[in-house]
Amino acid sequence: MSTSVHETSSVKEYFAALINGITTTVHGMWITFRYVWGVKHVSIEYPEVREVLPERARMRLFNDVLNCISCTQCAMACPVDCIYIASEKKPEGAEIKKTSNGQPIRLTLTQFVIDTALCCYCGLCTTVCPTECLTHSHDYEFSQYTIDGMKYDYLAPDVIAWRDRIVKS
Ligand code: SF4
Ligand code: SF4
């Protein structure tokens, strides 16, 4: 008789545990389902799909060197000293061209390099530029194999090549 009561109790416990297992699983799956079903997608199929960046996003710097007057204000404002500029005086009697906003170009720019590995994208250099030739582009795809590759010479043809791509886009 006592064995029978014990068996009945074990069967009850078994079914109680089974029902509990099923209901908690269904409850958990319902929570998961509601989350997965209702949640907005946050990932994109990069690189086929690209984010549209905010208008004022600060990505790779771009210097339109034809409008640069070599004033070095950008380099002086840079908190990490990652802008390297060199220039020389124009020869006596040489034509003094003007930038697109009317500033005379009295010096010949011979070097304009930014070490973007050091740059913190603060935007100070673009803010002080009197000719507005130095701006942040929307180009964020410029990884390199070496740290030295992050130094961009804005007078070099290969950098001018990506500059042209940015200007057209
Ligand atoms: S964005 Fe800031 S850190 Fe980068 S070059 Fe300009 S001033 Fe320097
Ligand atoms: S502040 Fe502008 S104009 Fe002056 S050197 Fe820098 S990029 Fe050129």
C-alpha cells in the first residue's frame, strides 16, 4: 500500500515537472519571439549597403590644395600636431593667384601631409582654415596595411585620385 502511494506521488511530480518545463519553455520562446518579431533591424548588408552619414560627420580629411594658402593655421590649431606643412615664397614677379574665396596665394605649397593615424577628428583644423579648403569628407573606408600608410600627402597623385572621387560623389 505504501509503495502505491509513493508511486502515485512520483508520477504526479513527473507530470508537474513536465508541464512546468513546457510552460516555461513556451513562455521564454514567446518573449524571444516578441523581441525578434518586433525589433527594428540595426545591421546592414555592408558593403553592398552603406550608411548615409549625417551631413556634418567628420571622416577622412580632405584638403583642396589649390585653395590652400599655406598659412599653417590648421597645423597650429591641431592638438596632436599631425599636420605637416612646408611652403616657399613665390619668385619675384610671379603671378599671385587667388583662392575661390578671393584670398591671394602668396606662397607655393610644397608639402601638406596629415598623419591620420594620429588625428582624433576633432575638426579644429577645418574650423580655423581661412579659405575653407580643409574639410572632413564622408570617406570612412581608408584602412591601410601599415601605420605609415596613414600619412596622406595631399600633393601626391594617389591621394589626389581619391580626392577626385570624393569631390564627384
Ligand atoms: S581633425 Fe583635429 S586632430 Fe585631426 S588633423 Fe584636424 S585638428 Fe588635428
Ligand atoms: S588653414 Fe587652410 S589654408 Fe591654411 S594651411 Fe591649413 S589648409 Fe591651408
